[in-house]
Amino acid sequence: MQKKTIQELEEVYDLELNKVISEIKKKRAKLVLLQFADGLKPYATTIVDYLESKTNAEFLIWFGTCFGACDTPVGLERLRPKIDLVVQFGHNSMMPSY
């Protein structure tokens, strides 16, 4: 699989990366966990590279399953250093538009 650029990804997916960057800066997050739906996992490192270039945060990629917003990893509070922010990326909007 050929690696896609952020611009190519944003043509296909509405990743809302500006919102993610804004939230990281607002919360002054130093360590951010990114959780991806399976179809987006191949692009995780491209997204991390982009976010690292725009923030001072470090990123962890959760490679476990992710079946939606309610599928948050358990036990994160025991990790050290502490994760400051969890961001979930999915394929679809939460609410359908009619």
C-alpha cells in the first residue's frame, strides 16, 4: 500500500485535524492516545507525523479494536506517564443527516 499524504486523506475523510490540534493545545496535552477504526489504522503514522509537526505533544497509537465512541480502552489511568487526552477517529458521523 502506498503511503497517503494528509491532503490525500482529507480528500476522503473528514478527520477534523484542526479541531484535534486545537484541543491538544487548549488542554496543554503532552501525551495523547489516538484510537482508530480498523480502516484508518493504515494511516495512523501519517496522522501522527502531521500532528507532531503542529503540536508539542507525543502520541501513542492504540492498535486494539475500536468499534465506536463507547469502545474506550480500559486501564489507561494506570499508565505512566499519564495520558492527557484520548482522540478517537472513525469512518462515519455520529448522527446521520437526512
